[in-house]
Amino acid sequence: MERYEIVKDIGSGNFGVAKLVRDRWTKELFAVKFIERGHKIDEHVQREIMNHRSLKHPNIVRYKEVLITPTHLAIVMEYAAGGELFERICSAGRFSEDEQLISGVSYCHSMEICHRDLKLENTLLDGSTAPRVKICDFGYSKSSVLHSQPKSTVGTPAYIAPEVLSKKEYDGKIADVWSCGVTLFVMLVGAYPFEDPNDPKNFKNTIGRILSAHYSIPDYVRVSMECKHLLSRIFVANPEMRITIPEIRSHPWFLKNLPIELMEGGSWQSQDVNNPSQTIE
């Protein structure tokens, strides 16, 4: 870690702590996740490193390297200066419709990796004026190249697809679509789609509403017809009938006002995604 100087703490969780660091040579900023060596270096950490390091896309937090210290494993990655999308929703109430999440998930799936824990807290924003969405935390991700079809019930309850709750084998990519829908809904409405508005902490009610795909968009929220139609195709209890990521990419909602870099063969592919410079004045 001699190359980096620690600037400040930026987060903590079951994994350990995350710190903002500055490269002493280039002055670039990075986020480093410090995980205590020993029992905490489990299959989730190994999976996160294996899957994350293979992904390079403008809507995915960039993996840089892993370092070993005498006491910790340190995962160095791109610093998303805009913070969590969850915090943006909490402060602003809502966030505009955004196709970038779909673009990032589509890329993961094209690399045969399903995330399995898509949620606002795992979606960051960079520090630009028009914030770019960045997917992070691949601890629950699964590669169909390296692993079998998922069976375990992982993820956050409010985001879990009906088929995941069944505890039978399911398609992780199709389950990711459901989680994308929940994230999009919260961005637009500022509330979870399947929580009982009269008793939001009632987990049993939430599960029942998920299994029946029962949700409604409040009248006071302005949502485009294209987006309403897309949500109705995502929130389908039968995974075989649910819209897929490739189908979403050709849906009118996705194509409407789509930035050039998110189009097929977009300009991001020719950019150096390994060198997004960020500095502190």
C-alpha cells in the first residue's frame, strides 16, 4: 500500500471498511475495500474479485487491483465521487429515469455474470454534473462459466424476484431483471414497489405482494407511458414470461433519449476505461 496515501474513510459494512486513497504518483483517487485476512476472506470475496476484475464498462465501478497487507486484503477500485444512489433518493426523494443501470447489467450478462444483489445501495454515482450510474459490489455475483445456476436465496428482500424465494434453481439473469425493475421503481417513486404502504415493515406482506407481483404507481408520480409499460413487463411473477435484458434494450423506454455511448457499439468501447482521472483540489 506504499503507493497510496489514505485520505478518509468512506464507508463500512460486514466486509470491513472502505477508504478513499490517493495515488502518490498520479494523484488519482481510488476507493479501497479493506477486508480482514482470515475467515472473512470467504467465497463471496473470492467471487467478487474473480467476476469484478473481468468487467470493463462505463456503468460498472472499475476494478484496479488487489493488494495484500500483513492484516488485510485490499481491493482497489474506481472512486465514485457522487456516492450511493440510495443516498441521492433519500435526499432528493426521486431520481430521473435512467437507462444506464440496464446498460451495465446488460454488459455483465454478456460476460456471463449475473449480479444477484442489484439495489440502490450497490449503485453509485460518479462526480460529474450529469451523474453516471456505476454498479458495484459483486460479492453475490455468479458466473455461468465458473458456477452452476443459482439456487441460494441471496439479495435484499425488497429486491428479490419471486422465483428466488421459491429456493429452486433459477436463472440469475432473469432475476437480475426483476431487481432492475425494483431499482427503477424506487428511482421514480421514492418507495419500494412491494412494501405494504400501510405497514412497510411487515415482511410477510412484502413477500406476498412479491409472489403475486402486486404493485401500483402513485397518481402523484409522473411516469412516462413507456416506463409504465416496461415495469408491467418486468414485474411478471412467471420468469419465463418476464421481459429479458436484450428485449429491454430494444424497448421504447430504453431507446428514448439514449446517450450515444450506451448504444450498441457506442463510443465508450474506444475510450480508455482504465484511466478516468479524478483528483482532489
